[in-house]
Amino acid sequence: MNRLEQVTAGMTAEKLVTVTPEMTVGHAVPGMPEVYGTPTMILHMEMAAGSAVQPFLPKGHVSVGMMVNIRHLAATPVGRTVRAIARVVAVEARSILFEVEAWDGDRKIGDGTHRRGVVDVAEFERRFGVTRPVAEMA
């Protein structure tokens, strides 16, 4: 079975967030400005990309980030709404390539590309020795 047979170019998804103090670079690095941090922007882009394809993956499979090539173009203060967008541009044998953007209103604040691979969660966890707390297994 091809894990990506139902994934096609053009699939899109968005992630809307309101910037909180915990999302700022100043929260993570003392002395830095209290503006939306690049790692958080990338996380939201990745979340949008995962959402675009998850409904089309086989049961028990998820997509995982493999590569990011992102530009952070403008600062965004706390309280603003950011819209991260991901669009599938290529489906290859073992991965999916996305174009990603982030917007603060009508102002583009980030763009680039992101690649995700598809894995069988149980197989992946066995391979890397991932264990779950007893409470999760109940």
C-alpha cells in the first residue's frame, strides 16, 4: 500500500493563532523583544501542513517534519492574529513538500518550504524505543 496515494498537490490547511506572551522570542530568551518568535511561527506552519494531509493518511499513520526552509519577514506583537497556511506542492515516494506562509492581517510575515514524511506511529515508536507512561496505556 502506498501511504501517500490519497495525498495530492493543492491540498491546503490553515492554523489561526492569537500571539500570546508565551509565543514570543522574549519569553524564551531573556532580553529579546516580546514579538512572535521564529520557532513558534515554524511550529504553526508545520501544524497547518500536518492538518492538510492527516485526513488522507492510512489509519495509524501521521506526518512528521523533516525539513524547513523558512524566512521570517516581519515582527508581530502580542495580541495580533497570525494565519499560517500550508499547501501541498509535490508528493514524492516517501515525503510531501509544502509551500508555507504566515500572515498578520494582510501583511506576510513569513514564507518558505516544509517537507514532511509519513510514518506508522506504532512502528516508529518501536524503532526508536519510545515508551508511553502507564496512564496513557490504560
